[in-house]
Amino acid sequence: MATVEECRQALDDLAKRLATNAEDARKRLNLDRTLACRITDLGVAFHGRLVGGQLRDITDGDDPTAKIALTTTSDDLVALVKGDLNFARALSSRQLSISASPFDLLKLRKLL
């Protein structure tokens, strides 16, 4: 089981990767939405914002009103960010669940 710090680092790494590819990310995912990432096996959550293809303001704690909510285990989050776990496969096998509007799901799909 990954630690809370490893999960926090994975989200920071994802934010850095999106920032590195800012122009491409903005074209693929031009949203302004609140985002929650819930880690089931640790009982923790993080939240932030997806703005113009960037993941910003990541902080500890849940946001029950987040427009997009991702729920997974600590190990699966770390594996997803590292590229060791395929996003579509994780979603279809229920290792990952995403709660969002149908429009937002279509936009998120562009990142695959």
C-alpha cells in the first residue's frame, strides 16, 4: 500500500507533467472544474482545480462539491500516474471510478 505522501507526490507529478505539456493539455482539456481524488484504502482525499488543462491548487482534504471526483486505491493512483496502469483498463475493471457530468467525461476521455 502506498503512503499518503506517495499519493500526494503522484498528484504533484501529474500536475508537473500537465504543466510541461501545457499547450497540448489546454487543447485537449480546456475545462475549469473542481476535482477531488479520493483514496479508499487510506481514507484520505485531495482536491484541486483543473483549469485550462492544468491541475492546480492541490491540497489535502475532500471537496464533496467537486464537479469531478476520482476514486481509487493508493497503489492504483501511483501506478496510473507512473504509467504502469492503463487508465481505460483501470476504469473498465473498476480499479478507478470517475464521477462527472457526461460532458466532462467526454472531455476527460481526450486525455487517454
